[in-house]
Amino acid sequence: MLRVLDPHSNFFDPKQYALLREDQRGKYYGVGMSVGPRNNKVIVIAPFVGTPAYKAGIRPGDVIAAVDGKPTDNMTTSEVADLLKGQKGTTVHITIIREGADKPIEFTVVRDEIPRYSVDLAFEIRPGIGYMHVNGFTETTEHEVAQGLEKFQQQGELKGLILDLRQNPGGLLSEGVGVADKFLHKGQVIVSHHGRNSPEKIYRAAHGNSGKDYPLVVLVNRGTASAAEIVSGAIQDHDRGLVVGESTFGKGLVQTVYPLGENTGLALTTAKYYTPSGRLIQRDYNGVSLYDYYYNHDDQTNSNVGKEIKLTDSGRTVYGGGGITPDVKFPQPKPNRFQDELLQHYAFFNFAKHYLFNRHVGKDFQVNDAVLQDFRKFLDDEKITYTEADLAGVQDWIGSHIKAELFVSEFGQQEGLKVQAETDPQILKALDLLPQAKELADNAKHIIAERTSARATTSSSATAAAQPQ
């Protein structure tokens, strides 16, 4: 029955409902590490700094052989992850197989509250230029963004910001509104929603950015949806910043989640989101299969044909009814065959584990010819075929991925993410576009000021003409 409504109305069984609430709260109880499949086993991708797993000495690349005595053979990643979670203060016994160890290593770890940070990376990518990646909108997102902005301000005057909303599926409306508020002026509309049986509700910036109008570039892609589209749409409509990347997903339906009995829940669509200019965010789903709606990355959202036309505050044309169309389209380069093969074989992860077996690297580490030669030998040992042309064509890309994986193992996931960010083509493009973002915002201010002045003059003239003579 739900399938005849829309793609986002769903029934949640107890497990799904628990995961939904966990995602919304931005925390869970467990040991604090990411796990994933490698070579038909479930291994540790990285323990999170400061968590029980990190303090216990569990390392990236460790194979999880058993949890509480249950062998993990034939288990999925999610099944192993479920075993690692539990009530705060309870213990879990983890059997690890580590490369170079003579026998399995036993860990007894006490579960604790593990935060799921929405802002998984915030650092100064260039002097005075901040970079912030927001991966979702949970109950803590607005606070995390505020903390990130405050950290940038403490480092000196913020001369520009790249707000990365790529692969951000959205989340809580209230948090999206709160984040947008940080970049707009007090009183500006952020989003509105209209329901069939409910009046229009308008959300405005309650506090504003206190005049901190530094240049702003927002990165988006096909994985940007819902609350992330609300933020990028509001920034675009008010000409506050430049939206760069690829057209977003186009999820603009408001779900109300109704708790049901036996720890289940029902999400029903009750309204639609509209950007400040009046654009509908939701793309058309009539006559579209669920598979095509979610997974078919055709050009539907990349074409403006047939879309509604609206205007930004300064009079620029923007399009509705199919997500947020970026001001500057700049798709992420697609990996070639050789790059795909390296990623599919987890070549960089496995090489990092091999390289760090009997050595360490410092933060001044650079991938030089000797490291690349070691990587060639590793590929030969792993029987991954390549040509000299294959290597020469993507040498910088290979070096970046090697360094990122080494830094994850040595210094934690954030340091690896920094390395990736510093060489990401879309982020580098965003850096180049910061002057254009400043010009856009300055021009919008000028146009709006002229328009306001003209209205005031007209109003004053009309008032004077109405006075008795």
C-alpha cells in the first residue's frame, strides 16, 4: 500500500526504527570503529580516536575473527557491527588476527557512548580558508557546525569557506534550518513547506551570521538530498554563496514519523519543501520505478528543460522541480579502468598495512620514488597487472591515495580525510571559485541595496503627494 504513495513513505520494523533513531540522535553504544569487507573477511577500517577500540590498541587492518566467541566466517559487515554494539558499560570480547602476530589476539572492550559526528572534517585547507564536510543532519549538527566556524574564527579572520555537502542524505529539518541560519542574514527565509491539509509554514533565519559575509562555496552532488538541499537552496536563492558540483538528488518531501507499537514506526509524507524563491525541491517520481528513482543516474536532474524558473534575490535565474542545479557544474572525474581495479582490490589499504608492518611514518611524509617502487612490487606480488602508461597517467592520484591510507593507519581517519581533501578535484575547483563567490555576494548586496533605495524613494514620494495642500 505504501508503494502507491511516494518513494519516501516507509514502514520501519524494530531494527530499522532503532537505526533511524540512532541516526537522528547522532550517537550509539559500541566500541567505536568502522569495519568493512576485505578479502572475504570483516576487518577494521579504522578505530575512532579516543574510543574504547582505539584505547584498547585495535588497529586498521586487523581481521575480526570472532565476537564473544562467535566466529565471523560467513557473517556480513552489518552482522558483525551489530554484535559489537550493546548497552553502555557492557563488555564485548573480540578475537583479532593481525598480520605478523603468531596467534590470534584477544581484546576485552567495554562499550561506551560513541558520537556520530556530522562534521567529520573541518580544517584550514589554505591560510584563512576553511573547509568543512557535513555528512548528515542529526540532533547535534547545528552545534557541530557552530563549533567548526568558531574554530576557524579563532585561527584568524576567515577569508573564505568551502561547505561540502556532497553525499549528504539530509536528516532533521530543524538542523538544516539551524545550519543555514549560520550563513544568512537575520529574517531571511530559509525554507517553507506546504501540505495538502496544513497551512504553509515558513522558516526564517532567527539569528543570522552577524555580518560575517566571507566568500562561500557549497559543494553538492547527486548524493546531496533533503535537508542538505534546503541549505544549498537557501544559500543559492539569497546569492550568499556559489553552489558548485553536480545536480542534487531532488528529495523535497516532508516525512512525519509516527511511532507504532512493538518498537516500529511509520514515515508518511505530509508536505513538500520549497526554497526561498519558491522552487520545489522534489523531482518528479510519477511513472518512475523505485530502482530508477534511487539508482539510475541519468541526465534527468542535469537538464533544465521543462523545469520551473525562479529568480534569486539579485535576479539570477534558478530552476526548480529537480533538486538544486549548481551555479557552476563541475562533475567529479570518473576513474579509468586501472584506477577502478586498484580500488576494487583495496590496493591502497592493503599496501598501507604491508608498508607499516615494521615501520612508521611522520606527518611530514611524502610519497617519493622509493615508495612508488615499493607499491609497484606490491602490485606484482598481488598479481595486479598494469602498464607503465597506467602508472604514469595517474601517478599523483596513486600518491595521494597511498598517503591517505598511511595517515589513516598512523594518525586516525581525520588525517587521512585531510590528505584526500587537499587533492580532491572538486575541492580544488571550489578554491579557485572563491573570488567569484565573493563577487556574486557583493553584486547581490549592491542590487538589493539599489532596489531597497528605489522603493524607499517611491514610498516617500507617494506619501508626500498624499499630504493635504
